[in-house]
Amino acid sequence: MTMLREHEFKRAYHKPEDDIAESFYLPAVRSAVRYDRAVGYFSSTIFLLAWPSLKAFVQAGGRMRLICSPVLSEIDHEALREGYSERAEVEAGRQIAESFTELLESEGFAKPARVLASLVALGFIDCKVAWVGTEAGGRPKRLFHDKVGVLTDLAKDQVVFKGSMNETWPGLARDGNLESVDVFASWRDDGERARIADEVDYFERLWDDNYPGVVTRALPEVARDAIVSASDAAKWPDFVDEICEELEQAARWSADANRPTGRTPRPHQVAALEAWNARGRRGIFEHATGSGKTFTALCALQDSLRRSEMALVLVPSDLLLQQWEAELRATFGGAGLQLLVCGGGNDGWRDAGRLRAWTRPGDASRPRAVLSTLQTAASHEFLGLCVGGEHLFMVADEVHRLGAIQARKILELETGPRLGLSATPRRAGDPEGSQAILDYFEGVVPPPFLLEDAIRSGTLTPYAYYPHAVKLTPDEAQTWAEVTETFRRLYARSQAAGGDGAEPLSNRLKLLLIQRARIIKSAQRKVSLAAEVLAKHYKPGQRWIVYCDDSGQLAEVKEAIRAAGVPDVYEYHSGMPGDRARTLQVFSERGGVVVSIRCLDEGVDIPAVSHALILASSKNPREFIQRRGRVLRRYPGKALAHVHDVVVAPEAEDADELGGSILKGELARAIEFGTHAINPAAVTDLKRLAAQAGIDWSDLSNGFETDADEASSKELTDA
């Protein structure tokens, strides 16, 4: 067995310059027989274990002592303020048991959790819980943030390390998620020996419940019982081998190998990439909003650049263009990526046929990529200059947008590998556009990673759903009836002229449906309801998004919320005055309420958001799924998200033979929301409402697709 002092450990390691796993963490753990560590939460233990060195550590008789926090999240400050009590100990035991059960039920963490349980049951890992009281000094209050570890070998040599960890992308990693680390060795000099003696004494006093202001107790019995019951003494070494193999596979795909963030793809991402590769590197990832589609695509792009292919990345908006440009430059800039940006005010691709030279095969001296908006890429000029062929790798974000009539021109481009990304690749009410996408990309890569999968795996946050019913005003109800009657007459006329009711509706009929949907989306009583919900439920420091239908509704809602006494109300939309990026930054840091319209539907990341109020009712599954996904993204301390949804209900059952029903459209969206929420009573009430109206909720219409870049209302009218 190699001793600690036989290694030439540096005094500091930093990604990406240093391979922390191979240069320090794995050899240090492999040489140790004692590992002492304070961890924020017990479940975090699976992220700091040195998996490739774990079996050697145990075979050498190694023992690990952990001191963990009694709270499970950053926002659970009450437990910290209260300090220790018998009640607090009971509650901590219950919460630790629940969090461990969640790990067991998570697809990606079930095996690591069983290994952890086995090592606890066999005595290789011992854990205690420490309550830091208000009278404690600053050092104990930093206990779970300083990331200090103490390693001891058979010769009694010791290494102390103190480092920063990747908190925003926690996952299994060979380096224990360490991003940078300072190292102190007992054999080097008196200064380092003194530092080590201080840290060892500190840990021992905490472990022995002998530090002022801190109460340390054994792992509560209810938590220990839940953990030990999941142990498997015979199989845990096999689980470790499988975990290590999965880590190696994830590392091979990772786009972050040379970045300080050190993200590695999660199990569902690795599985999708492997399946896509096996299908000839063509297909669509149907993955839930917030589940990491962009990073999955970056992993595929990393593989493509190794093959000297030319990447063509397509996005539907200027905002996503900016985000993708930042991601591509940050991820591949170190590898010398040359990026040509097209659209969003970037016109350099037109100069002297630059796009043609850029996309021509043959020059592999430096990796190249083109990033373009769909609007630009669908232009005759762009398609004429872009050199197609097997060397071209197309990545289409929000791939459902390629089914729009104008965007379909892109599907004529000859390429090699193709990858589409969307939570909803099939376009509602547009079978022709949907089929065009599926044919070009050669289908969805199985299995899809749906919302329930993302919540179960811990990729997304569980949520509670709260529907709020409102009625149309008499004037709005009358307008609805008039538009519906006009629709009936035109529909009857089209049938009399030989039209088939099962065929796609004409543009004029579609326009009437859009006008009728606008009545629901902009219902006046939504404004006062928004103020009531925020006044009742908003707490300072929370982060809410209120989705409005248009700028007029946004202005009314913003004023009503402020009049109700809610502080820190911001607006966010493409036409807003001021700096949009700064608005989101202030909102993310301080909390408050963002009143927004459609621009937050696709691609904008504000993971700290915990509450959403949806006023912009939509029957389009793409729109409401994306709005829900904005609030379900994981964030430290966010254990539960809250979705408030305004449902417009008519005075009486209003269905007609054409499916023109307010209630049907609203219930289609609301029941989809409620089905996956943690509070099933919301779904029960909605299903009861449907049954009372004689509606089969399982067969509700989901509307049809509309795109921002489609024809204007005037063009539809003139069609």
C-alpha cells in the first residue's frame, strides 16, 4: 500500500489546469485509512466519495467519519436558528430518511445510495449530525461551507485539503466534485503541520460534542434504520464497478473536460447520446424542459469536433442565439473554436461568400461552427451559400420550430449527423409539419425523458399545482359567441364547397380560432386575480414569474400587483426599456416578481424561480410545458416549486359540434399540469368539473401550433 508521503502532492490544484482526480483526490484516498469530512447534507455524501478508490480504501480497513447538517436545503434556515432540541433531532432524522429514500428512487443515484447504505451498515462509514447554535463563533457556522477533509494513513501521516465544490451541477464524479483545492501535508514543514493539527483538533472536538455552541449527536435512529435497510453487503463492490464504468462513459462524452465547472452528463444524457450514436447519429432528444438538453447537445458537439466535422447550430430566437454563442465560446473556446454567427444583427456571413468558405469541407486545422437563427438559415441566400454534405453536423434547438412552413426549407439541406432538441417535438394540430421534422431527423431517440422521469431522477424539482377559476365578463362572453358564430358559418360554407371537416382548416378559419383564443388569454378578470394571488402568497425573497399574454395585459397586471402592495415588481419583454439582462440579474439576486410575456417561454434560465402564475392560457402543449419547465429547474435549496394557473370557466357548458369550447381547452392544459403535481386533489377537482360538463378529459383537444415567425394575422386574412 502506497503511503501519503510517497506522492508528490502540490500545494494547490485548480481546474482545468490540473486533473484533481488523478493528481490528488484518488491517490490520496487510496493511500488513506481514515477520511474525516463535514458535509452539507447527508445525501451529498454520494457526490464526494472517491468512487474509483473506494474499494481499495475499504479493503485497507479504511473508515470514514462524516459530520452533516441537520437541514436539507439552503432555505431551511429555521432549523439552524433553533439550534438543537429533541424535536429538532426527531425532525432531522425524518428528513434525512426521506432524502435517502428519494436517492433510492432516483434512476441515477439508486446504486450509489445502496453502496452508501452498505458501507454504513458494515461500519466503514459513521455519521453524526451537528447543530450550530446562535452563540457559536464564525468558524462552526462555516462548518458545512468550508469543504475541509482530513486524510490519515497507516504511518499516521496526514493530509488536509480545503476546496470549493461544484454546487450548481452536483453529480457523481471521479474528483468528488472538487473545482479547486489547497493541500497541506504533515511531512512538509512546521507551518503545514500546525495547520493540520488545528484542523484535526477542530474536527475531533466537534465529533466528541466538545465545541462551544455546537451540539453533535449520532445519526438519528429513524434515519439510520432507513439507510441500513437498503444495504446489500454482497453486491456493493459490483455496484462500485458499475458506477466507475458509468463515470468513465460519462467522462468520454463530457463537453466540460477542459472547463472549471467540470460537468459530466447525467445518466439520462449518457443513455440518450449512446442511443443516438447507435442510430447512426441521427434523431431527436425529446427531453423535458430544464433537463439539460443544451449540455447534452454540447456533449454531442464535442464528439463531432473530434471527428473534424463542421457544426451548424440552429436556434429560433435572438435571445437563444446569444445564449448559445456564450455556451459555445465558453465550452470550446479553449480548443480554438472558430464561430460564425448568423442572424440577430450579425451579417458578416454574407461578405464575399464567407459562409460558403466556412462550411466547405477539408480544413481541419481548427474546429469550426456556424450558429444561426432559423429565420436567417431558412433564407434563400443562406441556403445557397451553405455547403451541405456528410461533413455537416446539424443541431436544431427547439426543433419543433422547423415544422413551420417557412422554416421547412432548411430540411432540404444535405447533412451528415443530425440532432434535434425539444420537450415537445410534435407540433400540436400540425401533422404535416410534425412528420416533416420526424422524417428529416429520423424520429425520436428512445426512450424520451419526460417530466415524470425528470422529477423522479432528481433532474427537475417536484411541484404543487393550484388552479384558479375565473369567468369571462358579459362583453367578453358576447364577443366569444359572435366569433364562434362566424366560425360556424365559414366552416359550413367550406363544407358546402366540398371541403372535408377532417382536413386542415383554412387560414381564415385558423385566424378566427386565434381571435377566440385571445379572448380567453386576455380575460379582464385575470388582472384582479393576479393581484389577489400575489398579495396572499408572495413572501419577500421569493422569486415569481407571472406570464401574461401581451404587453397590454402585462402593464395592467404590473400596476395591479404594485397597487396590492407587492414590492420588487419587474417587467421583462423584448420591447421593455432598460437592460433586460441586468433586470434578470437583479431579480435572481434579490428576488421579487417578474411580469413577462412570451420571451421567457424558450431557453431563458432563471433556476432560482420557485413560483409561477400563468395568466397567458394556452392550449398549445409546447407553450404551457415550457412555462411550467421554467419554474422546475433545480436550484440549491429549492425543494418544491409552485405553479398557479388561471383557468377560464364559462357560465354553462359551452361545447359545440366543432369542439369550440372554453372549458375543453382550459381543462386540457390544467389536467396536464395537475397530473404530475404532488397534490392530486387539484386533478380530482378538475376531472369532476369535466365530468359535470359531460367532457371526456382523456380525449381533450390540445389546440394547434403557432410560431412567432409565421405569417401575420393580415396575411392569414388575405390568404
